[in-house]
Amino acid sequence: MALFSKNKVDYEELYKNELDKNNDLQNHCLELKKIIREVSFENSELRSEVNRLTFCCNELENKLKNNYSLIPKKVTPRVKDQVKSMVKSGMTYREIAKQIDISIKTISRIMTGYYDNKL
């Protein structure tokens, strides 16, 4: 009877140890699941922010395409000659700016020779 009793205690101890290991693993899994949820949430927020910024960039790009006058035009010798000819004909800088879609400041620079050595 003493052997049976000793074996019974050993099995109970083994069972308790395995149960403790199982509980530890279960707790560890729960911690890992929590970390995964947090990281997933952060990734979701980042993806959302990337999507928002991509949308903003696309909107700005479309605005630039639709309003190309925001993009500076290169002053070519042809544009320079055209501006000088228009000024000689008596047109104002404002009229020229509207007609050929360049700024009054660019017209002024053409007329003062700013672009002479740059072309």
C-alpha cells in the first residue's frame, strides 16, 4: 500500500507541474496576443496616416496640373524677345503678364537685363 500511495503523490505532483506549465504558457500567449493587438493597431494607424498623406499629395498634384501657372516657366530667348516686343508696342506689364502667363516680376527682370547672361 505504501508504494501505491507514493506513486499517487508522484503523479499528482507531475500533474500539478504540468498544469502550472500550461498556465504559464497560457499567460504568455495572452501577453503575446495583447502585444500583437497593440502592434496591429499602431500599424493600422500608420497605414491610415500614409493613406491620408497620399491622398493629400494626389490632391496637390492635381491642383498643380490644373493650374499650371503655379509652375514657373523657363524664360527662353523667344519669350524674352516676345516680352520686349510687347513692351515696345506700348502694352503694360500687367497686360503682358496676363497674355503670355508669366509674372510681372519676370517681365521686369527681362526688361532690366537680368536674364541676358543666363540664356
